[in-house]
Amino acid sequence: MAKLTSTAIVLSLAVGISMVQAEVIKLPIGAQAAQKQHLERPENGMTRGQVAARFGEPQSVVSSVGDPPISTWEYADYVVFFENDRVLHSVLKHVPLHPVTPDQ
């Protein structure tokens, strides 16, 4: 009986695993948000004050998290990551080539 049960479990797992599939999409870093690469963005090391003066106030702000404290400012086309008071990195937002609408 134990052998029959273990055989049933192995077969169930084998069938379940063979049904699982995923598509892997590889997109080179340089091709991401290619139409926005020309946009001027905050540079590493700028202060929050410099960013606000040059690029305006962000659309939204996420408070500091972790140690060292990392916070984000979100603009229309990019997100700025701060460590303490300095820009750590700015990242362009993804723009899908074929946007999906809620009714799809």
C-alpha cells in the first residue's frame, strides 16, 4: 500500500511539473524605455534641494526605509532614489510597447 501511495505521489508531481510553463522575455538594459533615454534626470550626489530646484516637486514621495535610509521621489517619467539627502540613482519608468487595458 505504501508503495502504491508513493508511486501515486511521484506521478502526480510529474504530471504537475510538466504542465507548468513560463515564457522568459529578455530585454537588453539599453532597450528599456529607449524613447526616454534622452530625458534629463537627477544625477548621483545631488541633494534633495538641488533636485527640487531643478526638476520641481515630485508627484509622490515614499518615506525613508532601512539602514541606510532610502527614500524615493516619483516623477512622471522616472523615480529618484535618495540615500539620506543625496541622489543614489534615478530610474526611467517602463513604457510598454503594447499596453494592456483592463478589459483585455
